[in-house]
Amino acid sequence: MIDLFPVDRLVLALFGPTASGKSEVAAALAERTAGEVVSADAMQAYRGLPILTNQPTRPTHLVGIWPLFHEGSVGEYAGLAHAAVDELLGGGRTPIVAGGTGLYLRAAIAELELPSAAEPETRRSIEHLYDEAGPAVTHLRLASLDATAAAAVHPNDRKRVVRALELAERGGSLAPARDRLWSEETRHPTLVFGLHLERGRLDERIRARTRRMFERGVEEEVRTALAGPVSPAARKALGLDEVAELPRERAVEAIVTRTSRYAAYQRKWMRRIPGLLTVDGERSPELIADEIIMHLHRRLGSAAPGKARIP
């Protein structure tokens, strides 16, 4: 029997590199706080690739919400995440926002200034300019419209130059007047926890998980998915091309390499998240959840029963 530690009007957020065990820890936290998990994973939002994207088996908000042909965005996700968090808080439940996509996690717990998507024709026109006239000319065009954004984007970064220019042509900017991405501002009182594992141990977990994916039938899953339309956003699912195009052993090695690089990027993200409390991820999910509950006791113990206050 697990003793519940209910908190009122408090959001818990859990971040960590891929294969660090976030889903299991989040599930253990949900059991201990009368909470529900809200996914902050860009690829788990798609249905059709549950093995490849390591979707949790426990019911989780915002998992499998988009078909593979849908072009999802962080802006669309943010609206859905805010609605899910607000509904849980309104019903007396604890939202546990968990995932490894740093921008999605911040979008779920904060109000970010997210520019809207451009019309497809506009983007294609700018991409054509970049490819035909070249990076230097396109970057000069950007500088004439938005010098601040141009100073922050290298001419050879095609994706960001195109995005910055499409925003500039609509009067917007890739460089907002006030950057909220790394501020401590959140929509509701929030505690953010990060799972830390040594790189060698994390690499071991990544390799073991990759092999389990193949044992569970990821190759057939990918074949089925690619038989239908897949949007450019969904196509970014890590390992999709490797499974589809390479023999099994080569695919395993390629996925392990790419995943390890992505985990290194996530670790950098974790160091920049404001107010993050680091916990040792090299334990069972239950023990990690217990440590997080102890953090809550220390932070909220002086509050009235069921009321969250962050000193």
C-alpha cells in the first residue's frame, strides 16, 4: 500500500536523457501523488510507432494523439498540454509532465512566445531562394528585414535561416523581445526534476533498449507505418530510416550511435532548465520517486495539508 502525498495546484515536471527511465519514474510518482502523467515527447505524440518511440504502456496524456501524416508543432502541442494540465489541476489531480523533448517540456509548463507556422507556399518560396541564390544572398535578405535574427543565425544553417526569414516577412522575429525559454516563469507553481546517469551507464541502457525494440517487432511496425503517408515532422522519429533501410545489425549500431548523440544533447538541455533539481537515476523507479517525494516534503512540509507552497 503506497501512502499518498497529495499536493494542490502544483505541477511536477520530470526531464532526462533518453533511456533514463522517465516513463517508469513518472508512473511511480503518479501512484504516490494521486497524479496523472502528461507526455512532453515530440515523437510519442504520434500514433503508429509505439515501439520505435518507446511509448509508455500506462495511460498517458498526449501520447498517440496525432496520425503519422499530421505535421505537428510545438505551438499546437503547447495548447493541448496547457489544457491537459489545467484540467488535471481543476479536478484535484497532480499533473506530472514527463519527457525528453526539452522545448516541449518548457512549452507545457510555461507561456512561451511561439511564432505561428508559415503558409506552405511561403516556406517553399524561401527555400527555393536559399537553394538557388545561395546562403549568403538569403542571409543578406534576412539581415535587411531582421538584423537581430540574422546576427543570431549562421548563413549555412538552412533550416533556421528559412524560418527566420519567413517570420521576418510577416513582421515577426526569430529573436523575441523577451526570451522566456530559460526563465523561471511557469504557468503554475512547478517543481522540475532531472534524472542523471553516468554516460557509460546510459549508453548501456540505450543499447539494451535498442535491441529490445527489434525483439518486439520494430521492423514490421516501421514497414506498416511507411506504407502510408508520413509527415516531415513524424519522419524525424529517431531510428525510422535506419530500421527501414539497413540490415538489422547495422541498424542497431546506427540507432545506438544516433541515440547516444541525442542523449548528450538532452544532457546539455537539462543543465539549462531553470530551477531543476537533479536526482540520481541509477536506482529503481520506486526509489527515485520516493526521493522526489522527500523533496516535496521538504519544500511543502510546512504548508497546510493538501496545499502547495514553494518557498
